[in-house]
Amino acid sequence: MKMTPGIKVLEEKILALEKESADHRQVEASLRQSESLFRTLAEQSFAGIYVVQDGKFKYVNSNAAFYAGLTIEELTGRKSDSIVHHEDREDVKKNARAMLRSESTSPYEFRIVTKTGEIRWIMETVTYIHYDGKPAILGNSMDVTEQRRLREALRESEQRLADIIEFLPDATFAIDRRGTVIAWNRAIEEMTGVKAPDIIGKGDHEYALTFYGVRRPILIDLVLQPDDEIERSYYVLKKERDLLIIETDVPQVKGQKAFLWAKASPLYDSRGNIVGAIESIRDITDRKSAEEAVRKRGKELEIKTHELEELNAALRVLLKRREEDRDELEERMLLNIKKLVLPYLEKLKTNRMEPREQAHLNILESNLKDLISPFARRLSTKYINLTSREIQIANFIKEGLTSKEIADILHVSAGAVNIHRYRIRKKMGITNNKHNLQAFLSSLT
């Protein structure tokens, strides 16, 4: 039977509808499969995942709801900015637009307010998607409150360390493991004339220029990388565990040569890893100059002391020579008296003389003998306040003569001799009559 044209067209339309229906069912199946996969991934994800459509949460997973302290049912359908901290809402909109326009790819952070009023920090990324056949925004978020607190605690700790370093009385600076300056306090600014903004962040031994005029390793670098040659260049180098202490001169500090004392040690992180080094410096130029002046003065005094010792030695030689000359002169004088004077007195004594002349001759002989007597010389030296008559009588007493015998020789009364005895005892400090004057005088010989 032959088919009419109208029936053929109708059959073609029916076939097309059947095909379209099959395609639609296939699309629906694919969509259901994709949605199931999306929900599975969203529910299994560690991130907070949500879909915002027309400004409201269309879909949220359990993590996203947990961040806000709400249930999935409580959060679904709410305005997306309802949980954002009011101070951060404009920034969130601006950052989200920039990311949706591909103007930014970095996650941004903002605060949310939970159901209980707690403030928590969220890190978010967003992208365009189609959801239920309509345009939507897919958000991925992480609760970074603890990380934020740790960063803040670390920042505060670093700030406290920076403040401590800043106000240390010693010139102090610090570097990281790469040798980049991370701290430069006021004291070192004053010492070197280099301001912190001009050197912080710089490496390649920039800090050495302020002391040596060239880029080279210095003490702080030895903490991170020992160098025997550099260590030998310091006058003093002490090691106390991980602490290095040195004294050395440097070509310039503000253009002038200086002598510095410095100590350096590692910087550690919370796990005990070395993350850098720190060095404190003192300008001890004045102290070293004073020490050098004292050392120089001591050397000069040592030289002068040696010169004085040599001079004293020369003086002792001269004094000894003077004593020898004096003794020689005395001996010569005494010898001349014995040879040239006393023989003539002996001859005069053989001549007949008047009693008065004989007495004068005896006195002259006695005085000459006293003069040449060693005892008389020692006695006159030791007791210079004795008169010549007292020395004469003391010599007779030492020889054992009585007062009467002495009186007869000197042609004076015995009472006069006794008065001289009394004066001799007093001048010699012999006030006790128990002490024998003759024995005392004999002890002087």
C-alpha cells in the first residue's frame, strides 16, 4: 500500500520526538549522575563547599554549616552575606568579584559571626557554575581561625623580639640563614650612621661595609659558617657553647678606626632549628686607648725604675768609694800624727819642764791619743751631742780609770769628773745606776 506524503511527514516527526525524548532522558540521567557526583565530593571534602544562587545559599555541605555553628537546614536559603562580619562585607564582595572576573587567583580571608556570636576566620575561593540549570557561584572555604591565631601569636612574638632588640643598649643586628638583615636597632644606627630602612632586607654582607668598607664575612657569619681564616684575624676569640665573643679593630666606624667587642649567637625557631644569627657590638676604643696609655706608662715607669736602679747602683759605688777615700784619709792622718807628732812629744817629755808645762804636755798627748783612738771616733759619730771633754773622759772610763785618776791626769777635781760622768750617762740614755758605764762604753768598741 502506498504511503501518502502527509503520513510520511507525521512519522518523521514522531521519530524526531522519540529521539529528542531519548536525548532528554540521557541528559537528565547525566545531570543526575553529575549532581550525585558533586554531592558525594562535597560531602566527603574537608573544605566547606556551598552554592550561592540569587544571593542565597542554595546548597551547603556539613563543613560549611559547621563553620557558622548552624545546621545545613538553618544555613540553606539564608542570604550569603548574613554570616559575614559587618566590617568585612564590602571587602568580601570586592574580592569575590575580582576572582570571578579572573582578576585575582589568591584566596582571601574574612571574618564570619557564628550562631553563638563567636568570630572565626574563613579563607575562600569562588568560581562561576550552573546549578539546576541556572547561573550560580561555587564557594570553597576553610576555617583558618587557628592558623590566623598562630600567625598573630608569631607576629606578636616577632614584634616583642624586635622591640627587645630595638631598645638594647648595645648595637645589635640580626640576619636570617641567607644572610639577609632582619633587624637593625637604634644603637647600631647611632654607632654606624646607617638607618634601619636603608639596610633591612639587604644581603651579600651589606652589614660588613659599615665596618670594613668591603663585603666580607664577619663574626655573625661565623655562627652560621665557621671560617678558620676569619677567626685567626681577631685579637681575641672565645667560644662558649654556641656563643662567640671577640675583640678586634676595624678600619672604620663612621670613618674612623675603632676597637670593638662583640658577641654573636644563633637564632632558633620553636623546633630548635637555626633560622639565623644575632650579634651585639660595643665600641671599646676609649677603653683600649686608656689601657694602652696605662701599658705605655707602665713601660715608661719600668724603664725609669731600671734607670733609677742603675743610678742607685752608681751612687752606691760612689758612696763606697767616698767611704774608702774617707777611711784612707783618716788612716793617713792618723799615721802622720803617729809618725810626725808623737815622736816629738816623747822627746819633749824627756826634757826638764816646769810642772805646768808638763801638765800641758800631758794634756796635748792625751788629746792626740784620743783623736787617733778608733773608740773616740765611733763615740763621737754615734753620740754627736757629747763634748770633746766628755768624749775624753768616756775614753778614760772605758780604760778602767777611776774618777780620781782621771782628775789627776786632767788636773781637775774628782767632783768635776763625776759631773761629766753624770752627763755622759744622761746623754747616752743610761739613767739606771745598775748599768755599769765602763761595760757599756766597752761594748761600743
